[in-house]
Amino acid sequence: MLGSTKEILLEAQQNNYAVAAFNVFNMETAQAAVLAAENRQMPVILALGERYLDTTRIEAFSAMVHTLAAAVSVPVALHLDHAYELESIRKAIRCGFTSVMYDGSKFSLEENIRHTKEVVKLAHRAAVSVEAEIGSTARGDFSDEEEGDGRLTDPQEAGIFVQETCVDFLAAAIGTVHGMYKGEPRIDLGRLEALHRTLDIPLVLHGGSGTPDSIIRESIRSGIRKINVNTEVSMTAVKQLTNFLNEHSAPHLSRVMADMQQSMATVMERFIDLFANRSGSE
Ligand code: 13P
């Protein structure tokens, strides 16, 4: 069923777990995420990055996700990830997305507040929830995300930001990176705890890929309710593709795509279980 992002995350807040938000951009990635969620009987958030709108027709994509969601028993939400343009946000709202992320992280606090407030007004009018970011997630290896400067979120600024903008969820920059870590991850869990004490809205962790399981578990204990995952799923599928092409000479594309979809669903299930505080065998 199609679920509201906000309701999914408030439920996670009440029960102390996190929900996976997978970056999807075509039929195979979306089907893999929905299949994984249904298999693990957990809600899921399908996140389309603004940068994919050049190659993905948003109206068609949204219609497809609505159809996929209607066919399963678990809640499936549809989210616009890292939008920098108001026009993309308008389009997503028109097409039936359940939430949008406005990324004003490169602006000053005042400017970010000003832009985010505008987005919140627009989205809330259509009962669409809003995620925003202060501080900025840096980019590691193998990510196709925009480079961020790695500034960590200041808890006091976060308090002002949330109060002024009325956003529904906040991305907490605590040292995770988009993509794989270049060295040892240096995650500021103390800062996350301070954010959790200051704010009563669900917190979002960007850069799920490559983050050690122990840190993921601790971050969930400290208020993280949505965890974004992109690079690790992409790397798994590309590795699977390489193996498949080594093992089969001149395969049909339909078989290649089906094989990649299955490999993505498998790695997504592992993330869903980890975020749900399950061992995987349950
Ligand atoms: P990863 O690519 O590190 O999984 O991060 C994804 C993300 O945060 C998308 O917003």
C-alpha cells in the first residue's frame, strides 16, 4: 500500500527502529526495493534523487511506484531526495510523492531557513511532508551525489531551524558520507545524542553505505529513523553484472536486468533487517 512518509517515520519513532530509504530511479531498482520490503514485512521509502530527473520521467515513475505499492501489504512511501530546485519539488508534489527533501545545506542558516520555509508552505498545503538538512554530508568514493563540505550539524542551530521552518524530519550531518568511506569512518554520536535531546522530530542519516553495523545500531538508539542507502546497492548490482557477463556469453538484456534486480533486493533486505534491529534470520 502507499504509505505516508510521516506516518511511517512516526511509527518508527514510537518503536525505536529506522526505515530504509533506497535511492531508486528505474523499474528494476524500484521493484527490488518493494520486493525486499514485502519479503521482510517492513515499510520502505523509495527515494528518487533530483539529479535523476534528466533521465527518469517523474510522472511515469510516480505512477509506477503507486502501482507497485498498491500490490503489496507493507507501506511504501515515495520521496524526492536532495532537491535543490523549487520546480522539482512542485513537480513531485503534483505527481503524488509523499515527501520531499529540500537541500539548502550550502546556504547560510538564515538563507536555508528562508528557502525551506517556502518549501514547507508549498508541501504542507498538499499534505506532503518535508525533510531538510543543515550541516552538509561530504562525498566519499563511488557516489554520484553532489559534493558536500562535511560541516557537522550544530544542535543549537538545528533547534532554531526546526522551530522556524516546521520541517517534519531533519538530516543530521554527523560525519557519515555519501558513498564509501575513504578511511576509517569518524562518526560523532555524541552530537547525534545532543540533536536527539534538542529535537522531537525523526532524524535522518544520509550515507548509509559502508557505515559499520555497530554505528548504525547506535545511531538508531540515538533517534535516527530514516537511513538513506544508495552506493552499496549500486556497487552490488554492478559487481553482479560483471560476474554475470563473465559467466554467460551474449546473454539477453532481460536476463541481465532480472539478475541485477535480484541482487539488489538481497542487499536491500540486509539493510532493512539491520535498521529494524533484527538479526536477519527472524
Ligand atoms: P550512500 O550512497 O552512502 O548510501 O548515501 C545515500 C544517501 O544518503 C542519499 O541521500
